[in-house]
Amino acid sequence: MALSSQFKDRIVVALKESLKFDDKEFVNPWKADKQVIVHEWKCFADSPINTHQCLDVGTKILYYLSLGGSFLPAEVTDVFFKCMRLFGDQKNPRLRRMAYLLIKSLPVGETEVFMATASLAKDMHSNIDCYRANSIRVLSRIIDGTMVNQIERFLKTAIVDKNSFVSGSAILAGITLMKVAPEVVRRWVNEIQEATGSKHPMVQFHALALLYELKKTDRLGLHKVVIQLAKSQMKSPMAECLLVRYATQALMSDRDPAIEKPLMAYLDSCLRNRSEMVTYEAARSFCQLAAVDTSGQGTSVFGFDAVHAITVLQIFLTSPKPVVRFAAIRTLNQLAQHRPLVVSRCNADMEPLLTDSNRNIATLALTTLLKTGHESNVERLIKQISSFMNDISDVFKVEVVRAVKGLCLQYPSKQKLLTHFLSVHLREEGSQEFKNDLVEALITISNSIPVAKPTVLGHLCEFIEDCEYAGLCTRVLSFLGHEAPNTAAPANYIRFIYNRLILENSMVRAAAVDALSKIACKCPTLRRDILVLLEASRNDNDDEVRERICLYQQVLKTGDKATADNALEELVSVDTEFSLDALYENLGAHLQSESCGVLFDITNVPTQDVYEKAKAAAAPPVPAKKGAAAAAEQAAAPQSAPKVNEQLMNAVEQIFSGTDIGAVLNSTSAQPLTETEAEYTVSVYK
């Protein structure tokens, strides 16, 4: 033991001596000014080439560009000319790799592309597979759409190359070229379909992704490809996951019985795949389909039983891998929004996750239990989440708020406990999105549960006392002005509203004036007191606030009570009897007319319906096409229903000769059976 400890001490001393660091601040060796970099890249043109110096300068250029730096066009051309010299050293793969990176990173123009294309095309025909693959990937990033035809033959050959690096690079080049020359890439369909059967996992994955890009606009073609690949066994787990997603998209976009049965059988078979990734993706697909299948009940999804998928997620909840547990609980959380009874069978496995070291997993487990739990467990769950609410991000806080809101609407008897939980976090620090969800949750609870209205209004009044977000404060004031008159003691809320009138910014003060006026409109006994408060704020600094106060005062002081009530109702209402666009046009015309000194009469402004009809009648008619243009358009148009009916009658008369069967009745217009972008289009008349 003494010998081993002595040996350890010697190792520690030796490491300390060999790894001595100065106490100075760390200096990044790749950080340099633009002028220094421009001066140093002259080493690219040295003869012989200094490999280490060129690599250092190239790294500085890449680091400078990654920080958002840029070069002038003349500087780009200069470094590009010098960078081409690096292709002269055929025996140094590091220099060649640096040249590839610089070409991809620099903003190249037409001149630079022409220079680089010659060198890259030479590498594409090299005997070294590494050079061939990298040159293909770089060339696809800088080449113009008009030059793709020159290298199309070589790229088609490279897709089915025996070397997986070359084949994968050619497929990635096709994905990049889809943005600039999609019509060229579409001619590679046969080679890409052959690449989907590759033994290399990444080649198969990228080939499937490119095949989807080619077929995504052709619905029938895409369904055919997905069904064909589903019948074959993919060797790449990533490609299998991608195929599962495409199958799910096809099922969600179109309820076609011809594809529904084989694709659902394929998803069910993926639940028994050896790969954990594929198994989870298939279970997730079942949960996504359950959300859109409104006709299904219980565990039925498109006629298939989803119990196996739920069982797979239930097993994943006990996985030692945090990412697997997170994925499983997140999927169950989303499913609980649509089918909580199905998820409730996993409650026993979700409860241990409440103490998980990963707070995100614990939060998702809690929100899922809130959606599926029983009324007797509400208090325990609320106490448990209060202990770590401050340790999670605002994204998961929003999920908790929505789950609590749903639980309160489900169990109204627990509204006091749940509204208190929401109000506590409403007064604490948080982002505007989090506070907005809290306010909306309390407002929804107040509208749905009348018993909770006084409690919610009290919490909102306390919130606006220290609210830092003007938009939220305005929202709460509007709600108070609308709901406070309906309570037993509306006078209790006037103090909170008036405090905002004397302490906040102009937008909040204007909202406070509106809220006080709404209360005065619906509570005649408080009208006199509110007039006194408005009079005290009549000299406000903001002109809009002053004008609102003067307008409301003038209406409130009207002697006739019925007239005052009607006028206030019209002022605080958001509905208008006239079109705002018409009002704008009429006011502009009035100001430019000779009678601009006369008071504008708002009764002459038309309603929205009348204004829209007048605009449609005043619109100029579309001129009819004449001559050759009309004839060409008529020839290109599809056959009309009468023409189709005539052809149908001629065919039927040959079968039922001498029988009067009457005229053809059409119950629908032309219905397309194929995508409009497809090569051949078919329509049907019923």
C-alpha cells in the first residue's frame, strides 16, 4: 500500500510539472483581425507550401467567418485565387480538406465558381474516394442551376457507387440541388430508388429523404413508394424511423382504405422491431393517429388496437436512459389531451417519475397525472409540484398551468385550491408568456365556474398592483370592467382600477378609464363617485386619456338616465354600425371638399355589407379574351360536363339500343382524382 501511494504521488508531481499553466487569461490562437488575416493568407501562394502555416491561416479565416465577419469582393477573389494553389499538393489530404472548407464558406461569385469548378471536377474523377466524395459535396453547394447538366451523368453514376462515402455524398448533393435544379434531380429517380436498398445505413437514410422530396407533390406516387418500402425490411434504423414518419403523414393526410390497412399493419409490425428507436417512433405514431381519429374509442386507432403501443411506452418509462424516459412521458402527455382514460393505465409507472432527478421529466409526469388523475389526488399533486416549480423552465411552467386549468374545469370543487396555486405564481417573477397563460387560465376558470369569479377577480386585482407588462395589465383591466358590475360588491374593485389611472403609463391609464366607465354604465349608484375620480384625472399628460375622460364625463352627466345608458353602451361596445374603411374614405373626402367647415354627419357612412357590395359593383369588369388567345385557352381547358355527357350517351345507346333512358343527370362538378401537379390528370363527374 505504501509503495502504491508513493507511486501515485510521483505521478501527480510529474503531471503538475508537465502541465504547468500560467495564471494569465486564455488567448484564442484563432482569433485575429481582418487586416492580419488578409496579410497572412499570402502564404497560400508560397513555393514550397508551408502546410502548418496554411492550415493555421485557413482556420483563422473559418473562425472569422463563423463569427459573422465578411470580406470585400476583391478580397474574396484574392483569397480564392490563392486557395486554388492548395489543390496543387496531391499528397496532403489535410490541405485538400482545408481548401474544400474554404470554398464552401466563402461567398463565391461567377468568376470564383468557374475557377473552382475546374479543380473540383478534376477531383471528381480522382482515384481517391475521399477526394471524389468531398468534391461532389462542395460542388453542389456553389454550382449554379445552369451548370448542373454538365455533371449530371457523373452524379447519377456516383449515387450507385460501391463506396458508401461517395454514394452518400452524391445523394446529399441531390438534396442540395433540389433548391436550384429540381427538374434535373427528378431524372435520378431510378438510381435513388436503387440506393434505398443499400447496405450502408446512412446511404439508405439519405436516399429515402431525397426520394420523399421528389415525390411529396405527387400524392399517389408517394403512397405507392411508402407502401412498397413498408413491405421490404429497411436495414437502417434511422431510415426505418423516417419511413414510419412518412407512413404516419400519409395516414393523417388522407383516409384512404387502400393504404390504411397495409400502413397500419406496417406500424404495428414496427412495435416489435429490435431497435429501440424504431419501436418508440412506431408507438409515437399510434399516439399521433389517435389524436386525429375522432371516430375511434378507447384504444382503437384506425381499426387497430393501440394497447401494444401503450405497453411499449409504459416499459420505456422505467428505462435507465433519461432520454428514453423523457420521450415516453412526453408522448403520453400529448396523448392524455385527447384520450386520458387510455393513459390512466400508466399512472402507477408515472408516479415514480415525480421524484426523477431530471426536472423536465418530473414536470411532464406531473402534468400527465393532472390530466389523468382522480379528484382525491389533486392536493397531493399540487403540493408536489410547488416544491420544484421554480427549478423548471418557462416552457414547462406553461404546460403545468394548462394542466391545472384543465383539472380545475374537470373538478370544480377544487377551484379554490387551484386558483390559489395559480395566483401564487402570478405574483412571482416570470416571462410574459408564462404570465399571460396564468391570466388567461384564471379568466377561463372565472367564466366557466361562476362560484370562483369573486376569488379570481381578487387575485387579478392584486396582480395588476405590481404588473410589469402593460399588455397584460390592459387585458386584466378590460376583464375587470366587464365582470366587476356583475359581482355583489363592484365598489371594491374601483380602488384597484383607479390606482392604475394615477400610477401607470398612458396605455394602461386609457384602459383604466374605459374600465371605470363600464362600471359606471352598469352601476348607476356608483356613477357619481366615478365622475369625481375622472374629474381628478382630467388634466392627464396624454391627449388620448384626456379625450376619453372628457367624452365619458359628457355622457355620464347627461340628465336623461336612459339616454346616458344608451350612449355609454355604444361607447364601450366594440361593435360598430358602419364600416371603418368607409368612414376613413368619407372623412378624407369631407376634408378635401368645399364643405369641410361643416360638421361631418356619421349617419351617412354605410354598413360593412353595403360598403362591400358598392366596392364590388364599382370594380372594373374583367375584359373577355378574343381571337387566338381565347381559342387557345378553350382548347387547353378540360372537357366540360355537357361534352362528357354526350360521349357517355353515345356509349350507352350502343348497349341499350332502342330504349329511352332519358338525359344524364350530374350531381357534382368535376372532382379531381389525381394531384394537379401530376403528369396525367383525371377528373370524375357524378
